[in-house]
Amino acid sequence: MVSKRNFIMLRQSDAATQLGRRVDNRLKTSRTISGFSLIELMVVLAVVAVLAGFATPSMVTWQQSRKLNGAVSNLTADLEVAKMRAIRENSFIAVILTAEGYTIFVDNGAGSGDAGDWIRSGDEALVQRRTFPQGVQIQMADVSLPNSRVRFNGRGFPMDVAATESIPISNERGRKIVTITRLGNVRVN
């Protein structure tokens, strides 16, 4: 016969065993549903790789377009600044173009320089020296400005411009043309 004390002890050990089984079952269940399997992880990585493969060419195209548009915007804005600076200082502002960029300076003969000589010398102030991003350049053979340069006078008019002059800028992605009229209007075509 089982005494009352033994019965209580058996009952407690049964409860502990059942509780242990429940905890073990829950641990087993949680282990089986947590995390990702190797196959799931490989499928996700394959999908990401395919999407990256589609996105990369369009990203390169977009970057080249942005370089060209940025160079054209900079040139247009800098030509406007040169025109305004010429009016403000009532002096010549020279813009010298090269294939890789351009230089803008006050051509007023300050220091030991000669006014209007197209050469930055003495204390003539540099307004802007800009180099285009890699791959972007001015097509010097197609520039219609005489000697690939323009100078704004104290009234903001470009000197030596008889009609609309063009400055073509291009890269692998395309070509844009910045135009300057004899009245000093700067536009992008």
C-alpha cells in the first residue's frame, strides 16, 4: 500500500515529469520553426543577385547622364555668373574653354597685367576654374566661338559674338549644346 506521504511524492514527481515533458516539447517545437534554412537563404540571395544584375546597367547609364547634365548646368550657371560679374565690376570677364573644362577670370589688368589681353596675370581675380567629370568634354572642333573663348564687357554683352555661338559638350551618353547669343543669353539645346 502506498502511504499518503508516498502518494504526494509520486504525484509531485509525476507533475515535475509532465512539466519537464511540456518544456521539452516546446523547446523542440521552437527549434524547428526558428531561423531560415540554407535553401531559403540561397533562394533569397539568388533573387537579390538577379535584381542587382538588372539594376547595374541602368545605374551606370543614369550616372553618365548625370555627369553630362551636371557639366552642362555648371557651364551655363558659370557663364551667367561671368556676365553678372562683368556688370558688377564694369570690367572684362574672360572665359577660356579647353576640352577638359574652362577658366573664368577678371581680365582688368590688375597688378602687372594688361586689361583685355585674354591672359590671367598679375592680380587679376580668378572667378572659376572648373574641370569636367571623367568622360565629359567640350568638343573643341565644333565650338563656334573664335579661339574657343568669350569675354563679357561691363554691360554684360559678350564681345566678339556676332550671332548665336555654340559650345557642344558630350560624353558616351549623349551631347548637349550650350549657346550664347550676342545679347548674352545663355541657353541649353
